[in-house]
Amino acid sequence: TKWVYRFGNGSADGAADMKNLLGGKGANLAEMSNLGLPVPPGFTITTEVCTYYYDHGKAYPEALQSQVNDALEAIGAITGRRFGDQTLPLLLSVRSGARVSMPGMMDTVLNLGLNDETVKAIAASSGDERFAWDSYRRFIQMYSDVVMGLEHHDFEEILEEHKAEKGYSLDTEITAQEWAGIVEKFKALVDEELGRPFPQDPQEQLWGAIGAVFGSWETPRAKTYRRLHDIPSTWGTAVNVQAMVFGNMGETSATGVAFTRNPSTGDKRLYGEFLVNAQGEDVVAGIRTPQDITEVARIEAGSEAPSLEALMPEAFAEFQTICDKLEAHYRDMQDLEFTIEKGKLWMLQTRSGKRTAKAALKIAVDMVGEGLLSEQEAVMRVEPAALDQLLHPTIAPDAERTIFATGLPASPGAASGAIVFSSDEAEAAKASGQKVILVRIETSPEDIHGMHAAEGILTSRGGMTSHAAVVARGMGKPCVSGAGMLRIDYRQGTVSAGGKTFRSGDVITIDGASGQVLAGEVAMQQPTLSGDFGILMGWADKVRRMKVRANAETPQDAKVARNFGAEGIGLCRTEHMFFDGDRILAVREMILAETEKGRRNALSKLLPMQRRDFIDLFKIMQGLPVTIRLLDPPLHEFLPKTPAELNEVASAMNVPVDALRERAIALEEFNPMLGHRGCRLLVSYPEIAEMQARAIFEAAVASAKESGSAIVPEIMVPLVGLKGELDLVREAIVKTAEAVMAESGTTIEYQVGTMVELPRAALQAAEIAKSAEFFSFGTNDLTQTTFGISRDDASSFLGTYQAKGLIEQDPFVSLDQDGVGELVKIGAERGRSTRPDIKLGICGEHGGDPASIRFCESVGLDYVSCSPFRVPIARLAAAQAAL
Ligand code: ADP
Ligand code: MG
Ligand code: MG
């Protein structure tokens, strides 16, 4: 078996389409080599080795050692150096690389192969002592941290102590001699902490690093990330071993990262940061403030530090050419890493760049214009869930801004919240319902959970490509990074700037668009959707098969839904209309009445109000379908709770309070969600269905007269389990329709259908469909009733279930396709078997979840219905599902 794939010198064994075997980084290094780009030679140990390693009690395949040695020889032949050589030693970088980039994996080890002897050889061959010792100390620091598990921090302390002693402020001031002394201290620290010396044998170093990469695949952090992102553990990681090139060889050397287009706005302009005389992660770690790559960006930022374009024009020109070439080749915006060694450019990585939703839309639309993509490809390029970012509030233009500090506009949107200084605090606060802003000097992969929990992220260090910035953009959270004037004191729980101090718990607002940090809570405005958004949604709508409706009952919600392109209302919950103002009183009268006459009396008060609601709703929906669900919740929920409420109802009904109290107690239920609710109420009290149907039909007549466009109301009966239940309620509806038609002298078109939210309904769908013109799968309740768990109580154990791997996702967020989905499928098939043209839809949270929407497409539902703000997401997800 071939376990090792080589690249470099204008060719490679692998290619970009071999990500499964070589990991993302390895496949793209191979591709760049094949394209003839300057890539330091190296090789990739395949993901199959990782799988083998874990299948065989952490042992390597036999042939691996010799394949690695051969590949090392090949690198040596290209570079004219040999690994472990005493005169011209080859130094290596060892880099992890899974199919998708994954925090939690081993960090890169650079300068591997250095030891007490080879460091002298490097000094002699480069003629640069300082560079040699700087590289050696970096290597010890990185290797000890990443492979041997020592704290990075302990090494930093030695370094800081030395600088303080000498009065230096920058690492670059430290001399070769001094670095050599620091190296001795570093080695002593390793010996002391681990009871064994720092490994001097390059082979031992190399296999140690390779083992660490494979080992990091099963760390808790990597496992958590895989669980959150549905990455199977069987994928494994690859290891990339590559000849070092040096960005730390003085003033003509540099290292940097770039995006071929602006990842925040999508503007078609090279965008990136670099540092002179630096190596590897210095740029993203925020140790020094990086400089802009292009002159335009430098001028715009008003920065004094020269751009790469000005400092190294030749390397810059070559880099720009390469960027254009890679973008055209991959037909996507690229995120690049490069190093310049003594003026010579080397490419170290390329991949599809992470971007904001705004940038994703702009880039997709621009690339269609540039002829790089088709419209359908563009539709596939935007992550539906990411659109959520565009639907985020921003700071109102006329809001007063008390600016506390300013950093980089790292991720758009604005957010207010209480300050927390750690990710654990953020998570705890979120759990208790508090909105927080996570304030950190910088973030690391350990902060993912805190960033998830926070409304926004603020850091004092790090550029636009820092961890905080990249991750926040990916999550769609507002972020301000690199606000350098902030003094953050974790121990005191304070953050100060310009003489002002905020404490943990104080409320601040961050504006990811301007980079401002503002005191207190600030007024926000709702987003307007940009031109690119409309264009892309237009393309999506062209290929979409399923309709998208909204769950809405208020005129406000209905308007939002229409603006976002909803094609009707899939669920109008009438009970929400019952809680309003003095209506609740009439509702209480109705449910507490002892007789049908009493109930009818109360219902007649509700009728005109309900009618008004529907007239308003129909007007906004202008002839689009509206599904109205009859009263669903248990009466229990409407019962008067306080003595004052009880008194109020008693006097309105003109009955003694005591009698009323008894009736209320009699109506209380132990388990209301499985109690007297849904169609069971309508079976007991058909007059409720009659009143609601009358309100609907009269509204339909009125709005047809007013606007001329007839609406076809779809009346939905909830919680049906028996065909007979539906038939009884249906009878009341039909009777009412006929009465209203006779009274008004108009014909009314309407449909009666049911919600499928009990397993019995799904199983009996063939029977029920005989009486139902449509089904709407109520997957919230169907999930509760299928699992036998309550949505309100499940959070106490679902987390544990996820942690123990029993379930992958919260079934209330993403449809449980195996169980609940199976019932949906059965319901759809059996419903169609007796009524082939039955209309099928889904309401409930899942209607706005892209994975669930894909499932709905596969079952052939006619529409999905979701909350108004998720309508654009559902439109795009439905389009992608159809492609
Ligand atoms: P990550 O996946 O965290 O980006 P990488 O493997 O890309 O990790 O390595 C991080 C950084 O290390 C690179 O951006 C680059 O600056 C540096 N690096 C990696 N390989 C080499 C190399 N062969 N020569 C010089 N620097 C390297
Ligand atoms: Mg990288
Ligand atoms: Mg329900």
C-alpha cells in the first residue's frame, strides 16, 4: 500500500480531489505543486495511516517507515540538504490536516530537526547565528508544548524575564548569544518538568511529532468538535511533512496570510496581513501587530507600517499573480498562507476562505458575473444557515454612541450584553438566560463553547485573521478584534481604556461593522436586504420545488414573512390571538361556563375580534394560502391564576367566585400537553370550532369584497389521532360554511385538513386522508409524542445524551430522520394512497432547519413552513435540496 504521497518541484503524487486520502491541506499542497507554484517539497502521510493506527492498537503499518525515509531522501535531493546532516541539515515542518480544517488538532511544529549540533550547522550554512538560535528556541518551545505537553506559558516566562532584565521590548532585540542562553534554560526546563532531556535525535523528533498528530485526533477537544460538526471519527487525519522555508531570516524575509477577496465584505480585492522577520503563527497569534499586504489597504487603514507591496515589490507581484491563478483554478475565494525567504516567495497553503454571509453572497453573485460560476453553482455556494447573519440587527444610525474603545471590524452585526471574561462564564450566563459579550485578550480553540454562548466577542489582540475573527465570522457573531487600547485584567474582572473601567457584568455593545466598543445598551435597527441577496434568492427560487410558508399570526409577523418572500402562511395559531388584552377575559368566560349557552355567549364576544384578526391577515397575504389552526392548547393554560383574575371573571359572568373556583380546579390537569386539548376540545365543544370557522369564513367574504382577491382558507384541525375526530369537527366547519354562504350569498372556497402530530395519525394516514384535503406535519409535537419526551423538560437530559453519543443532535432542532422522519414518510405515503393530490407540508421548528428541509424534499412534501426570520434560509435550503 502507498501510505506516503510526495509533492514539490512542480509535480505531486496527489491532487486537489484527493482530500479524503490526503486531507485538505495535503491535497491542496499537491495541487499547487502540480500547478507549478513554488511549494516547499514535502510529503503527506495519508488518513488511512490514521485509521490503521487506531485499528491496530496505535501501531503503524510496516512499510510506513521506509516510505517516509524514501520521501525524506527525495526532499533532500530537491533542497540539497539531508535530514540530520551535520553540515547541511534539512529542517522540517510537521502539520496536521484532516479533510476539513478542525480546531483541536495538533498545532504545527516548525524547525524540526534542530539539535545542539545541527543548530551550529544552520548558523554556519546561513551565515546567520541569530536566525539559527531563534529557530532552535522556537522549535524547543513548540515541540515541548505540542508534542510533550508542557505549558507554552512557562517558556514565555523565561523569555519575558530575559527581556525585562535587558530592558528589551521586542523579541527581535535579542542577540544570537542571548538566544543560545535561553535555549539552555528551555532545555533545562524540559528536563526538570519531564525528567528526561529534550530529544536530540531528529528521527525521534520526527516520529514524536507524527505520533502527536495522530494522537490529537482522539483528544476530547477534537472529539467535541467532530460531534458538533457531524464529522465521523473514521475519517482520520493526514500528516504533512515539509521542508522549512524561513520567514525569520532578517529584513528581506516575511510570513503572512491573505484572502483573494475581502472575507468580510466580499470586495474583489486582495486582502491580507504579514510580518517581516517572523515565522509561522506569529501573524495570527497577535504577538506583533501585522502589516497590510496591499498599499491601498494600508492607506485606507491609515497605517504607518509599510505594505508588502512597498517593501518587497517583486515578491508581492508574484504573489498577486498566484492569487489570481488559484482563484480562477478553484473558482472560489482562497485563503492563503505564504512565506518569503530572502526575497523568494513560497506558498504554504491554500483553501476555500471562510467568509461572512454578506461576502458569500457578493462573491457568488460576482463570480457568476465574471463567468466563473453558473447561477446554480452560485446557489450552492452560500450556506443557508449563514444568511441568518444578514438578518441580524445593526446599530441604529441615529443612536447615541459612547465610544469606549475601537478595534478591528472583524465580523459584522452588533450586539449588546453583559461582560464576561471566560468562556465557562459565558456558557453559564447563557444557560441562565443572560446575554453576554465575551471579552478576551485573545481567543483559542478552547473558547469555542464560550463564543457559541456569547452574543458577540471582543478581543484586545489579534488582527482580522486572528482566531476570534475567523471563528466569529464562521458563527455569524459580531466580533471586534485587536482593540489594543483595552487593558484586560482577568483576575480583577475588569477591562479599561482611556481612564474608564468596566467590570464583569456591566453591559457594553460591540459594533462589528465599525469596530467600535460602546458603553451600555444601544438602539438597534433591523437589517435591509442587499441587492446581492435578492439576486441570489431569485436564482434559488428558480430551481426550488417546495414552497416556503411562514408560521405567523400577527400582522407584524405576516408582514415580515412577506418581505422575506414567504408564499403563504403554513401555521396561524389562533390561540395566540386569545391572550390579547380583554380577550382573555372572554376566553375564560367561555371555558369556565357550565353550559353550552354560557359558552356560546362568551364565544359571541370573541367572534368579531377573531374576524378582525383574519381580515387583517388575509389583507396582508393578498390571496396567498393561509392555514389556520383551530384552538389547540389545553384549556388549563387559560385558567385564571390569581384571585384577582378569578374575581374579574366571576363578575363578568355574574356567578359566585366560589363556584367558579371549583370549576377552575376541576379543569386543572396533571399532564395538560397530553390532556384535554386540540381536537379533543372541539369534539367536546363543537361551538368553539363553529365560532372560529365563522370568523374565518366571514373574514374571507369581507376581504374578497374589499380587495377582490379571494383567499382560500385552509382550516386545520390539531392533534387528530382518529379519523372520527376529524369527521366530527369537519362537520361543524362544513355546516358553518354553508350557513355563511347562505347569509352572504357568496360561494367560499376552503379546505379542511389536519395536523399530523401523533404517531397514530401517521400510521392511520390512509384513513384520515379520506377526510383531509391537506396534512401538515406538526413535527414539534410529533417529536414529543414519538420519543415520549417533553420539549420543556428534555433539556435536562438531552445534553447528556449528546455528550454520551446517544443522539447527535437535539431532535427539536433538527428532525430525527430515523424515527420521526420515518413517521413523516409513512404519513405522506399512506395519505397519498387514498388521496393522491393531498397537499403536504411541515410546520414546526424543523421547517427552518436546512438538514430537515433536505429531508422534506426527499419525501416530496409540497411546502415547508417556518418562523418569518428563517424564510430566506428555508428558500435557499429548499433550492439546494432540489439541485
Ligand atoms: P494551521 O492549520 O493551523 O494553519 P499550518 O500547518 O498551516 O497550520 O501551519 C501554520 C503556519 O506554520 C503556516 O501558516 C506557516 O506560516 C507555518 N509553516 C507551516 N509549514 C511551513 C514550512 N514548511 N515552512 C515555513 N513555515 C511553515
Ligand atoms: Mg494553515
Ligand atoms: Mg401541536
